[in-house]
Amino acid sequence: MDEREKGLVERVLSGDQAAFAPLVEPYRDRLLGLAYRITRNAEDAKEVAQETLLRSFKYLANFDVEKSFKSWLFQILVHAARNHGAKRGREASLARSDSARQAALLNASGPEKGHEDVELRSKLMDCLDVLSPRERAVFLLRDVEDLNVRETAAALGSSVVSVRVHLSAARKKIRQRIRDKHPEILGGDRP
Amino acid sequence: MTCRAVRRSLPLLAGDDLGSGKTAKVRAHIAACDACRLEAATYAAARAVVRTFAREDRPPAWTEPEWRAAVRAAAGAVPAERKRTPVPRLRPVPAYVLAIALAAAGVVAVLHKTPHRAPGAALAGISSSAAELAGPIGPELRRPAGPHLTTIRFNLKDGSIKVVWFFNRDFKTDFYGK
């Protein structure tokens, strides 16, 4: 954790609420992006990100300033997303049809975004669709958010071994998915 | 390493997530094995593709008012108190456990403090079969400081069994011990 963040945390803890905004500002888009990739729904993502901000302020006194603030924030987000998913029964939505997903993607992108964006997001979501919730969380934190394995384990409250197992399974599934659905990307070099 | 073992490690190798020792072994193998090298390349390519998708993909973003409102709402929350490490406390012992423990202690104390009775006197209070059991014990028992006697009778369908324990002064059953 850098000195700037440490200073901001101390200011918030001493009662300076205004210091909270600059503390979380650097993670503004990453929080919403990760929430969106976990929940796959723009509205849910905003609710989860909002809940993350709320909890991070509420429990900031429990944060260990020697550790990474980013990992801690992502840890809260993953928990919030899990709770949100359980509350809404979002797991059932994983099975929704391609057309419904396309509509949701278009909706999330907004009318001003091009068809290419939708196609790109559709491909990304297509890859993530084959993963279990746990694998998806591990994969997103490690391979998209660039946390290392230890930070990922800390964010998910699991062991490094468990993260490695899920990460390995996730990468296998994603490679297989790309081979099956987008063989041109890997050059079609099946063994 | 065998190709089979190496291929199990390839997904983690793609992100450099194997331990350093294993990474060196796997890299040494794929440097010499074309099939495994090709396989490793597909994992690396798949990972790179998804990372590119994620980097180029623009997920929904906050509008400025939304972000400000979210931060303001969060900062208006009441902070929770700092979590304290709980001090371990002894759980209260149920009264019946205490009563049993006291009773057991009392029985032991009584047995230990019971004044010595002559073996004959002690045996007079029990059945003849028990006396026979105790009879051939020998002169050791006849000493004034001889063993204490404890008996339990088990009533069975066809009769009863009396178990007799002999304890010396030290409350040990090895009454032949010197």
C-alpha cells in the first residue's frame, strides 16, 4: 500500500469523510467493471459496486494498512457480488438465451456504442460463461485484474492451492471454449 | 518430466503461476518437446485473447453524478467499530458436572481415609465366597497396616457376583508389593 493511500485511510479513520472520495477514485472503473463481469448485469453491477463502497467505508477501521487496499476492496466486492447473486437468484440467469444476452449487452453498452463493442463483449462473456462462479472470480481477479495468486486467494478468502486449482481449470475451459467457438483465434491448431 | 505431467502444468505456466522450481522443470521439458511447446502456446494465446477482450471491452461506467452520489452515500454510513480479538473465556461448568466431580472426590477421599480394619472383620461383612476369595491371600493381609477392602456385588439372573478389590495403604492394588 502506498503512502498516499495510507495517509488517506488515516484521514478517513480520524473522521475526515472527504478523504474517502480520493481514496476510492482510482478504482472507480475497475470496481464497476469487475462487478459487471461477475454479475453480468449493468444494474446489478452498480448495486454491487455501491455496496462495496458502503462496506469499505463502514469497515475501514478493520483494514490492515500494511496490506493492499486494492485486494481488500476486491475482496469486499466479491463477497458483495456473491451475496447479491444469492439474494437475486442470479445463478439461474447464467442459462439465459443468447438472444437475451445480446439484448442485455446492447443495453449495457448504450445506443452510442458500436456493434463491435457488443461483439467483443459477447465473445468475452461467451468465454466466461463456461466457468463456474468460483472459477470466474479466480480468473477475473488473476488474469483480468492482474492480482497475483496470493492476492487472489486473500480476496476470495481461500487458499493459494485452491486458487491454483480453479485457475488451472478455468484456463483449460477457456482454451477449449475458444477452440470450439472461435477456432480462428487460436489458428485452428488442434493437437 | 513426462509429457503427461507437463501438460497438467501448462495452464498455470501460461500465467507464470507455477512455483519457481516447477517452472524451470516444465520450461526445460517444453524446450525439448515440440508437442508440449505447441500446447503451451495455445494456453498462452487463449489467455492473451481473453485479456485483450477484457482490456478493449468497456463495461458500463459511472456517470459523474452517479459516482458522486455513490461515494457520498458510502461516506455517510456509520463506521463499524474496530474488530477486537475476542478474549478466550472459560465456559461455565454445568452444576451436575460439578456435583459428580465433588461426589467422586468425596468417594476417593473416604476410601483413602477409611481406618484399617482387620481382614477378618472386613471379611465378616461379605459372603463366604468372597471370604474364600480373600482367604488365601496370606499373612500380608493380617498385618495391622494391611489392605483396604472394596466390594461390588453384581446381581445376575442365576445368582450374583461379588468383585473384591484389595488396596494397600497407598491406594494401590499391588498389595503384594513391598
